[in-house]
Amino acid sequence: MIECRQPRTWGYIAAIAAALAPSSAIAQDLSQPSVLLRAVNQDVSGDVVRFVAANTQPAQLDAANFDVDITQTPNEIITRRCGSVRSEYYEEFLRLNGTHIAPDMPIGEEARTLYWPSCLYVRSSPAGVTTIVGKNDSADKVYTRLTGGHATRRELEEFFGAPATKLKQLQPGDMLAGGHLTAAVQVIPTTDVDEFRAKFKALVEADPKTKARTVEELVGEIVLPIEEDAQGGIASGKADCIPSGPPFDAVQVQAALAFSRKRQRALEIFPGQSNVIIVDNGFRGVALGNGESDPFIGSPFAKRFFQGDSASTIARKIIIGRPYWPILTNSSYASPAQGHGTHVAGLALGGPGFAEARRDSSYTDVWARLIVLNVSDGDRALASGTVETLRGYLGVPEDNRIVNMSISYDGNVSPDIATAFDGMFKFGTNTLFVVAAGNRSHSVSGDTYPAAMGALQKENVVTVAAIGGDGRLTPFSNFGPKTVDIAAPGCQLYSWLDSSPTQTPLSGTSQATPIVTFAASLIRSLAPKATPPILKTRLVISGDLMHPDDYGKTAYRVTLNIPKALYMFDDYVAIRGEQPRALLGRATRLTGVRCAADPPSVTRGVDAVWSLKRGGGGFWLFAGRNTGAEGKVEEPCVAADPKAGKLRFVSEYRLNGAELEVVSPPEEIELPLTDIAELIMRARIPD
């Protein structure tokens, strides 16, 4: 039997947990059942807007986001919550709070006492709301995904701004822009639910221009390891993949991190920490009721990665119709399903191998603080209202967060789910979301969320596939040439299921994903001001080329390489030939580089190229370094014959395994591109 209970008398965890109950709980009577509503079009009548705002329980701002919210205006907060500002809503907001607040002035400390009515979510954009066309998609299916409704031929033409003949020619991977976006919202009526539904329906039907509806519950699940069978036990003992072994070389990662720490200090960049949020089914890595004042005694998890201020503690409960506490206990062993969140948390800290390497060295840095958001109490099925609740917690412009998500929704069953995640990712612009691709062996498109929003779709979402020990995509891993960013080891990775030191191997994209989260958190600790697009670009351009047979199964054709990612303050070049070597330094000139499809006059210099990679009989160009302030990486292209190209490079360090030797004095060399195995340019670090 699984028991979920509130921590009781164990110091900092109990105190902070009590303080961090979401403030919306202060305003809402959680004993009341909730209703999901969704607008379909933009022309929702004022009567409907006013009815929803006045007849549902309001919420207060989440206490963990006060530092962000007090700097924003009411219009900015309402836009985040509702997609747009309606006068009827603002009138109800003022009436509810009994005060006059200027809509365009920062709220300040008053944010702590204000109540915010519920609303229908509708967002529009002059440029349109862009989505990717998935396999078996039609214009009507895309319309349903964006709005939750169905449309006539004329309505489709107006919505997409294209003739029906063109809409009938849509192909998977096409980008399609719609007129607006709506999302399902969870509200708690202050009256009888059936009465509320009836009045809502009557008001909608009373206005011919208004399209809105109630929504069936959105059903999602944890992306469990493939070893877990339907009965919650080990299905076969081993996964159908070649074991990955350690997901990375811990000694090399430590050496690269130590080197970059020195470079960080030389560049006068202050070190930082990432708040790493694990969205999963709870955490069993501490022993409740063990008679000790410190529940981490005997745990394989280090206490210092969970301590901190109110925004970075393990013991944060989340309200999804009822409190979901992060710490779980059980009366027997934790199965792979029950201990999934704990297993993922261990890998997000580098796993047992990195923990052992830290113990064997003097490395004591705390680069990350874990926050556990329990959304299913050790089960496969997600709590009802998970996405709507997460949108409130995570869909805020808070800095320095990395969110690990091992959750999945079927877009065919829940057509409203895409817009729910879209709102979360749009407003969580300063958060990097690292998402499991899924374990169904199919291409990720409009039927798998949030995985379908990675790669080319969202600049702050990284979707992760799994590779085995042979470097190939595992048989179970999902893939996607427009939606999946990167692959990482995910076959039989060892971590912990509970507070005992026993390590268990599990397989899945939900094991590969926290390895990428770990890498991203190390990068951000080196460059605290690195934005999500910068982190995403760094992960991609430092990766190794996939096996040629897997080309085209991910957007960028790479697998994770953590040491290379950490050499972020220097340019990296690997030279092939009779004396292969790898150097760090400065690339000062690059000639003769272009995509094979480009005309000879269109070449890419050192300011435009992120990376060059040789493998699988080809030479691949990753460009985009000169695109905007962040230099977002473009899809790689096959480079033209490099025989005429050259690289001028100032060598400052020579890599010898995990060791780095200083080249003194620095040596300037000129290399033909035919000698280059790989070039990785340094990261762009904001001032």
C-alpha cells in the first residue's frame, strides 16, 4: 500500500512545505468539483466572460513567484493567465478586490493580497499562431488542436488565411499559422456544478458569435520505464536494447567542469545554480519515520542538493484538486513505477557514477537545487487537472529554471492538450523544459504532448530520444525529424528507486531525459545568464553525430556529449589524420564553408558557423551563429566539398583524454577543412 503524507517534524522541510502551499489554495475551496472550459473563437460575449469571472472561485498568485509578479502590471498578469485582457474581466477583478488598480502600473507588494478571477484563455498574434503539421493531419485537425472546435470550409480559410485548395495539400512537417489560440482552463464553480454548466451553455447559445464549450478531462500518464508491465512489476528483467553502461564518463565530465570553472573565474563570470524541477510521480529518496532528525541519513541523495530558500526545496506540495506532497513512503519495496520519480531525480544529479566520482575528489560544488513536483503519487496516471495546474506553476517568466518532464498526453484523445502546453511554454520563456520523447517506437507529431513541441517548435523545449550502448536509437524510443532535438543514453541506466543504496537499472526516454537535464544544469551553473535558447543551442552543437542509419530521425542528428558541452568558453577543434588531436582556443578565420544546396557565392564565415561535424560519409554544417542576439542553431545541412576551405585557429590548450595541457605560447595554425573532424564554436554568453 502506498501512503502519501505530509512531512511532520523534520526541520527545514516541514517548515518550508507549510509555507509553500500555493496561495491559490487560500482562495479556493478544494472540496468543490472543478469544470474544464474552453473558448473556441475570439468573439466570446462579455456576458460569458463576466459569468465565468463572477461565478467561479478566484485564485491568488503563487507565493513562489512573488518576486516575478510584483514587477508586472495587472494587464501583464491577466495576459499570462487569460491570453488577453477583456474589459468585462477587469471590471470583475476590480469589484472582487474592492479597489482601483491602474492596469498598466506595476502591482508591487499589493500582489500578495489580490484575488484573480477565472477566465477563458484566448490568445491572438498579428503574425498568427504557428504549429507543425503532423502525420495524418488535416487543416480541420490543426484547427481543432488550436481552438478545440470544428470549422466550415470558409471558417478554415479565414482562420488560416489560405484557400481550401492549398489547405488540402498540407504535408507532415509543414508550418501552418492560425488566427488565434485557445486553451482549456480549470475552474471551480461557486454554485452547483450542473447548474453552472447549464447557465454557461445557455449564455453561449444566446450569442450567435460566441463559441465555447465544456471539456472532457485531459488524461495523461508518466512515461514509465519499459521494464514496467501492466501489473506494476518487472516484465522481463531486461529491456530490448543494448545496455548503455554509464551514461557518460564521470572523470572526463569532472575534468571539463573543473577546467571551465577556471575559465569562468578568468572571465569574471559569477557561478550560479539552477533550480531543477522534476515533474514526475513523487520522491522516495529520504526515509520518513526513521527516528532520525535528518531524513537524509542513510540516503544515497545528498542533502545539500535539496536545501535552500523557499524557491528551491524538495518539500513543495502542489494543489491538483487536493494537495500532492512530494515525499512518498511505502510499506514495502518501491517498484520501477512507484520509484520512477526518484530514479529520474538521481539521474538529474548525474546518477551513481557522478556521485561516486564526487566522493573520490575534492569537488563539492552545488550546481543545482532539486524541486520535486509530484503529479501522480507514484502511479502511472496523472492527476486530473495536472496540465492546467502546471501552467500556473511553470508558465511564468522566472529565471534560472530547468524543468524535467517525463509525462505524456495523447493529442488524439485530448485535442485540447496542445494549447495547454503552448501557454505554459510561451509564458515560461526563461525556463528550459527538457521532455521525454516517449517509448512507443513511433514518430512524434500532433499525437504526443509535450514531446511534439520540441526541436523546431519551441526554442525553450528540448525533446529527448534514447540510444543504447551501440549508439543507435533504442527499439522503443520515439523519434521525430521536426520535434525531437537530441538523443542520450537510455538503456538500463542505474539509479535509485527509494532511500536505500540499492541501484536499479531502468530503460526509457524518461531515463535519457534527466541526463540532458543534468548537462543543462552544469552549463547554466557556468553561465547563469544563459537563456533557454542558448542552453538548447549548446547541447545541440556540442553533440556527436548519430549513427548514419538514424539520420533524419531527429531534427539535429546528434547525441549528447557532456564534456564537449562544458568547454563552452573556448572554440574546440578535433583534427584527424596520422596524428589526431583535439585543441581548445580561438577560431579566427573560416573559408569555403557552405551548404551543398547553396550557390557557391553563399559561404558561411566564422561568425555564422556554430559547428562542423564529419561522420557517416558526410560533412555537416550547423549554422545560425549570426542569427539574432542568441544565435539560434539551424537545422544541419550537408556541407559542400570542403577541399578548398581552410580554418585558421589559435591553439591555447591541448586535450589528452581527461587532461588539458597549456600550449605556451599559443600557436596559430591553418588547417585544410579536409583535416577537420569537428569544429565547435564557443557559446554566446550574455553580459
